Amino acid sequence: MRIEGRKEVLMGEKDQKAAIETTHSALSLRFSLLIFLLMEPKVNNNPKMLEKQWLCTALNARSLGLGSETIVFAHGYGTDQSVWEKIIPFFAEDYKVVLFDWPFSGAVDPNLYDPFKYSSMEAFADELVTLMDQMDLKAVTFVGHSMSGMIGSIASITRPDLFKRLILLGASPRYLNTDDYEGGFTRSDVEQLLQDIEANYDNWVSAFSLLAVDPSDEPSVNKFRECLRRMRANVAAPLARTVFYSDHRDILEKIETPCTIIQTSSDIVVPFSAAVYMESKIKGKVTLEVLDAKGHFPQLTAFLQLVDVLKGVIG
């Protein structure tokens, strides 16, 4: 009986040991599978989702400051986010400041700009909304220079939750003159501009930079000139066509976000009459601020005046 009992004990120990080993093997297999799944790269084949995931990086988007209120600065035609470099130090301490480069900018991958995709301001507005969603931005103060003014306006109509305030700096709803509207350019003016860009881009850059920027401020003229050169002619021409032939006068009555228009006293790109027109047509609360400055780039040539106005608006 003792021998049989001993055998039963030994058999029980063997069975228990085998069961433990089996359990360990199963756990080891599950653990290995879990590690494999965690380490395996997640591949998303949805082009729209991929675009959203990479947009922030592709457009060099960045945030400065830790303030509770967010200001988004959007540059215009021919420049990049560095055009705001004189302005940013005055706001980064008290606000969260967001900067980025548009796909046409010379500061991003040149393959980003597709003239067919970006043949309308609406396409840029969609890009802006996607970028703001990706960065989890809400109720921002949007400062849009030149063409970005209309881009922000369009985006505010489709997604009003993203915008607390619009600040339109040197913006225009239409650049071509009509019988009852002064946009600043005739159709022949624009055709000549496009021909000049395509015929000799470097010459056009040198001439246009002296017209668009206060010529008495040589460093600012040089700044705009270098930004234009980085943008490249194959981008400048189709983008100029998109901008100068655009007409967004019809959206003004749909803008309900509180809006401030800032215009210099002398701007060859946007006449003062265009700013007055916007003020009269925008549906929501709107004010017009005039800077005693020349040119289309007060953030370069009259930045202290601009800072005072911006601080007065933002509070």
C-alpha cells in the first residue's frame, strides 16, 4: 500500500508539473503575441487620415507660450511664418501662439503644393480646419494676413466653433475692379503680372517686392524678396492666378464671428476702399483699424503700431 501510495504521489507530482509547464507555455505564447501586436506598426491606408496625421508636421506647425487664449498667425502670398518674427515676442508670454507655413511656402517640401488641389481659397480653408482639429484648437483669435484673411473667413463660416475672433490684416474679398467695386487691379493688370512672373521670375520678384513693401525699409524689402524667391516661379504663377481672380464678396454677409479689419493708409495690393467695403458687408460685429504706414506688410515695417492695435483688439 505504501508503494502504491508513493507511486500515486509521484504520478500526481508529474501531472502537476506538466500542467504548470503547459500553463507557462501558454502564458509565454500569449505574452509574445501581445508584444508582437504592440510593436507592430499600425498601418492606416486611409489617405484622408494619413493626411490629417502628417499635416501638422508637413506645415511646420508649432506652438509657443502657455497662455489660456490662443492666437493663430497665418501668413499670406509669397511668405512664410518668419514674417511674424517681430510680432511674436510681444504675445508669446501671455498667449499660446500658433504658427505654420502654407503648402505654397518656400519653407516646406516643394511637393506639397498642388496647383489643381489648391485652385481655390476653399481648399486652403479646408486645410486650415484640418490643421486646427489636429492641434486641438478651439475658439482662437485668428490673424490672417492678405489671402489668409479670406481663408480664415471661409473657415469661420464652416466651423464657427474654431474661431473666437477674426483679425483680417491687409485682406481683400476681390482684387479685380468692377463697375461698382474697386479691387485695385484691372484684368489686364493681372494678366501682365502673370506674364511677368512666368517670363522672368527674378526680375518680377525684385520689382514687386519694392512695390508691396515700404521701399524706405530696405531690410523688410529684402525679407519679402527672399521669401518670394524661396517660393519658386512654378508655385508663384498658379497661386497668383488663384488669388487675383478670386471673388468672395458673397461670403461677407455670412461671417458672424467678431471681426477686426486692419489696413495701412497706403497699400498697392489692397486699396483702402476694399477694407471699407468689407466693413460695410460683414454680417457680424466688425471694426476697421487704420495704420499710418505704407505697404502691404505692416508686420515688417510698422510692427509696433500693429502690436498696439492687436493688443487693443485682443485685450
